[in-house]
Amino acid sequence: MTMFEVQLFAYGQHFHFIFIQAEDMEDAEEQVNILNSIDSDVSFQLTGNTK
């Protein structure tokens, strides 16, 4: 598994970077979509960086 960097935006401003563990980029995108469906005030976006 690979760690994918995700940028977190809250209320229109960059807030933090987090890492999610996923099998591949497609899996990471699915996880980010799930995170985005939780709260409309918070937005998650893959940066493309891995760790």
C-alpha cells in the first residue's frame, strides 16, 4: 500500500495536509470522494504526492 497526500480545505482556505493509505491512485480517489461526502464545509483534494 502507498501513502497518498491529501490537501484539506476548510471554509475556503487551506487548512492542513493529511496522508491516506490506499492500494493505488484509483483507490485513493474513491477514499477522497467518501471524505468529501461527509461535510460540505470541508473539502479534500489529492495532491498527487506519495510517501
